[in-house]
Amino acid sequence: MAFLPKLQNVGGDLNVTGIKNQEFPALESIGGNFILVQSGMPSLPPCIRHIGGDVILSDQEPQSLMESAKLAKRKGILKGNILVLITNFA
């Protein structure tokens, strides 16, 4: 588990692919993409105010994360798109 309680701003991309149980309680801004593939995060960080790129996640993420990303897009927090990688071809 990675807990970064004081991280507030990331100038470029933030990639947490495959790293479970991430927590970013103070994160407010990501300048680029937020890559959450196989992270299992239940939602976007609670203080997030700006994502300059895309939110990239897999089809195996919790539905609550997808809903959180959609809400961020509607509120104008997410400037890019929501991209979902299909990982289950069965």
C-alpha cells in the first residue's frame, strides 16, 4: 500500500498501474494523464480539482471509480477523456 498524505500536485502524468490500495488524500492537481490500470482505487482522490489529461483505467476497476471519473468530467475537473482498456476478452 502506498499512502502519500502530503502529495498535492503532479506536473505531468501520474501512473499507478498495478499498484493496489493507493491513497492520495491531499492530491489537488495532475498536469497530465492519471493512469489507474489495475489499481483497484474506489474513486478519484477526494481533493482533486484538476486533471489536465485523460483518466485511463481498465474494465476491471470498481464501478465507483468509473462513476467518480464521469463526475469529474461533468464538473470540468477532467480536461481530457475517460479511456477504458478492455482486459477480458472472454
